[in-house]
Amino acid sequence: MKRYTSILTACMLLAVSGAFADTPADLQLFLLIGQSNMAGRGKVTPADQQTNPRIFMLDQAGAWVPAKDPVHFDKPKVAGVGPCSEFARCAAAKAPEAKIGLVPCAFGGTSMDQWKPGSALYTNAVARMRVALKNGKLAGILWHQGEADSAAAKVATYPARFAAMVSQLRQDLDSKDVPVMVGELGHFRPASAPFNAMLPQVAAAVPRCAVISAEGLGHGGDSLHFSADAQRLFGKRYFEAYERLGKENSQR
């Protein structure tokens, strides 16, 4: 708990300062929130550390740096490949002139209640996002969380709790129509089934929200965290959902 508190305090102080040099401009910004499978626990390879001149990440010190895995820094000894890097590569490939900015804020082992407005995690995410907004526009929110909320009582109240959090987050970031992508929990985990069955209720409760299937995605050996290969495929699915939400919005 002491380490958790100190990391969040440092992140918030640095984010509020906004002290970073050589900042890119006109970024398409993506906020990354949730617990360990968003932060990423997949094994990092040399290929995962190759950078793209149009993809950046906001590091722990609040500086824009070339993005490479691990993007997150919640638990440095175990942080690894998550879905965001492949998502960013897909976004950059789709729009050759675009510059992508990843804003990592996920933290392993956290519950939905730890993300409610006013919490340390929520406050940290808003603070870091406000720094990032100086250099671009929020284009989407990627969320993966739920292993800590798989008990029946928590599953039953999850749609309302999540919808309240997203509503306040959109308000605080002045982005009422920003799309939200929510990933299923790993199907390899028996306790995930009731939670995944509930997720359509989340999509119904939150405007411009899509649920991303985790069907066929494997774990890295612990029956909890997606493997690196699974995370790369998950990232592609997140991007496909993001594109669908964009097309649906343009047809209105």
C-alpha cells in the first residue's frame, strides 16, 4: 500500500507540473485505465521496444517520449506488453498523418471502487490527462478491469458504477462524446463468465461504448494475465471497436 500511494502521489505531482520538453503537437490522445491486463503483463521482446516516430507516451515524469513496451509503470518489476501498443500501431497505420499519444494510468490489482471519482487513481488519471490535453485532443478511452469485481454482488452493481465513473470522467475532461472501449476478461478464467455476460449492460448504460471480445485469447501461464501475443490481438480488436464507434457516430 505504501508503494501504491507513493507512486500515485509522484505521478500526480509530476502530471500537475506539466514539465516536459520537446513536446509533439496535435496528438490523438488515448487514456489507458483499469487494472493489470490494461497495464500489461505480457513478456516484452526486442520487437516491442522498437519505436514509431508518430507514436508517443506520457511517461511517469509527465514527459512525452517515444512509445515502447512497457508503456505502463504501475509495477515496474512485472509491467509488460498490454493492448495499447498494438492499438496505437493500428491507429497510426490507418491515418498516416496522425500522431498518437498514449496516456498510461492503469494500475494492477485495483477494483472499480478504487476508480470512482475522487479516488487517488481517478484523480491521477484526470491530472495526467489534463497535462496531455495541452498537446492534443482526447480521442478515446481504453478500459480493462474486472478481475477484482468478479463476485456476484459486485457484478450486479458494475454497470451503474462504471457508467457513473465514465460520466464524471467525460465531464471533467470536457469530452462528453469520447468513445469508450471495454475489454472482456480472459475466457480462460472460469470466474470471468458472469462478468463478461454482464458487459452488454455496460455498453447499454454508457453512450458510445463498445465491448471487445476476449474469445480465443490465451494467458501467459498464470491463468490471469493475457500473453503478449494475446495482448497484440486484443489491441487490434480494441482498434476495430474504436473504428466501429467512429463510423456509427458519423452516420447519425
